[in-house]
Amino acid sequence: MKDAILFIVHYIYALLACFYMFTIGALFQKNRKFIYDICVYFNYLTVKNRMGGIRTEEKNNTDIIPEIDLSEIISAGGAIDIRSPLSMEGNISTIELIVIDKLVKIYDPAKVFEIGTFDGRTALNLACNCRNEGIVYTLDLPKAMASLTKYRLLTGEYKCVYKDNPGSKFIGTDCEKKIVQLYGDSAVFDFSPYCNAMDFIFIDGSHAYEYVLSDSQKALKLLRNGTGVIIWHDYGVWDSATRAINKLYAEGGIFKGIKIIKGTSMAYLVAGAPVPM
């Protein structure tokens, strides 16, 4: 009987909370995010894809960019150090983590730039696999700036922004000293101190169309003498990111060299044909 009464109390409270959320509460962004999540829960608007990410129901055109087999890009290089191998929502998959670790070992970058820190899992792996004196710069959007961005974030991205401890995975580890945490909106962030100095760039910030295009152009400026590796995450997962990367490829120039790594949701570009050291 006690449990039944407690359930009824919770039920009434939930009803009142829902009434608030779907009336006055809908005026606030954080509540609109939960309304969106309810749609996701009941299989409306979004579906889970095979990689564990979220994409729109609209069919992505993923036949534009050629694919490259894993064996063609990670056949060399030394042993890798895999940290925090199990993934959670918002992370890259375990196989993607292995691929990135391997590529870092192969290209041996002195300086790495990551757009989109989230929990720091990828930054940690980038740091522990680059050279001993290597540095990883990782840029994240503070939750206080979530409603102040230059371009509109996708609704499903807010849950990755509203976190208390960006980079929690690398804090307190032996590799923390190799990681520099930066904060800001990548569309307006001052990248000038880091331009023409990076060897390896991982783009996994906002997947909004405008942000992917903007981050990609910023990545070109970051590359040391126009040479290095750029990797984009969630190609074929988020429709807006897929369209943006397809546009870059279709426009030609340096982006004509983009390839999709089979078995992953990562697009891959070797700019200026760097020679692994």
C-alpha cells in the first residue's frame, strides 16, 4: 500500500511537471531539449544508426565521397595505447578510437587540435599516442554559451553541451600535462595563436551544417604549411554534417582528397601528403 501511495504522489507530480513543460516551460531552451528527447524516445524525428549515433530520418547521400579501407591507412605504425575503450553516447565508437590512435602513431604529430572536447575521451587518446613532447589543444563550448552561439546548435546537441566537467576523462591522468583545454564558440574563437602550427586535427564539435563548414575552413588555417591530417566525425550519422562534408568534397580543391574510412563514421583527409616520421 505504501508503494502504491508513493507511486500516485510521483504520478501526480509528473503530470503537473509535464503540464508546466508543455505550456510555459516550452518557452525555455532547456525544456525544449527534453521535449525533443521525448520525441526521440518514442521514435519520432530521429533513429539510432548502426554506429550508435543519432541521425535524422531523411536519407543521407553517402555515395558521393569514395571510401578507403582500414588496411590502406593503418597497416604501419607501432603499438597503440587505448584509454577508456568503452564508449557512451556522445563518444566516438571503440573501433573509431582505435583508428584514430593508430593514425596518430603513424603520423606522429607534434601538435594536435580537437574541436569538441565533450568528456575528454578522444583528447586523452590523442595525447597518449602522440610523441612524448606532443601537445593536444582541445576546444569546447561552455554550457553558459549554449544560447549565445553564432550559429544555431542542433537540438540533440544540447545534452553534450550541458555538462559540468568538460575533459573529465583526462583530468588527473598521466597525459593531462600534454593537453590544453580551451573554451569558446568555434565559429568566433580566436584561432590565430594556433594557425599554421597543427599536424593533426579532429573535428567533432557541433554537427550543424554551418558549424561543420566553418570548422573545416578553420582547420585548413591551423595546418602547418598546409600539411597534415584532418578527420571529421559522424559522417553518415548526422545529416547536416554529411551534407556539409559532401559540399566540401564537391567544391574540389584540397577537400577533393577526402575519403570515408570504411566501418566508421569518419571522413579523412591527408593534406599536402605528409610523410609519417
